[in-house]
Amino acid sequence: MNREDYMKLVGQEVGVSEWHTVDQKQIDAFADATNDHQFIHVDPERARRDAPFGGTIAHGFLLLSALPAMAYETLPPLDGAAMVINYGFDKIRFLTPVRAGKRVRARFTLSEVTMRSPKELLGRTATMLDIEGEPKPALVADWLGLHYFE
């Protein structure tokens, strides 16, 4: 997609990913990678007994780290872009816990596009992570991506 057409998409939902299962194996691997072994994530028996979620839940940062893969499968690539880098977030809120075994998908709405230079485009995307069968999303985020052009 060319830059001009991309800029016309501001205010529109530009992609919805496939559903992805967040399983206990993935949660445990993330706990090992980040050294966050709080029982609500890694101890199904204790989480069922002592936490209000009915079992273990995914780390919020695990869910956040899953967004790039969902973006790659969903968002349109820009013609001539050599790369896109994660420029950060202006706002992230974790609204609903994701229980182990649940499926999630991301929705992306392009909210702003700024040409910082002829070779740099900064895109702001309102991002929502839906949980299958749940009325409220797992997270909402205002995500920034910096596209570099050749």
C-alpha cells in the first residue's frame, strides 16, 4: 500500500488478527523468560483456590508481547518501507485477565499518521486485544510504529 492510501485510513479499523490460544505452556515459558513466577500465572491449583480468576492467567506483558505477531499477520505493509520499529506506547491498560486456555485476537484502528521526514512515517494505532466470549477486552493500547523508507 502506498503512503497516501495509508494516510486515508486514519480513523478506520485496518485489521483484525486470527484467534490465538494463550495456553499454560506459553504462560510458563514467559514466566521463565521474565522471572515472574507469581502463583496467579504458574500454579493452577493455588490460582484456582486463592485467586479470583478461576485459574491461572496470562501475564499482561505476555499479551502485549503477542501484539507484533498479530500485527504482522494483519496490517498492510507500506510500499518502500525498509523496516518498521516499535516506537512505544502512549497508553496501555490491562482491563480483563486472560485465563489459561482462552483465545485472543487483536484489532487495530489507525488513529494518526505523521510524516516526520520524507523517509520516516510515525503511525499511531489504537489496539484492542479481544478475549473470545468476554464482553470487555484484555487490553487497550495506543501503539506507535515508526516506518523507515528507502
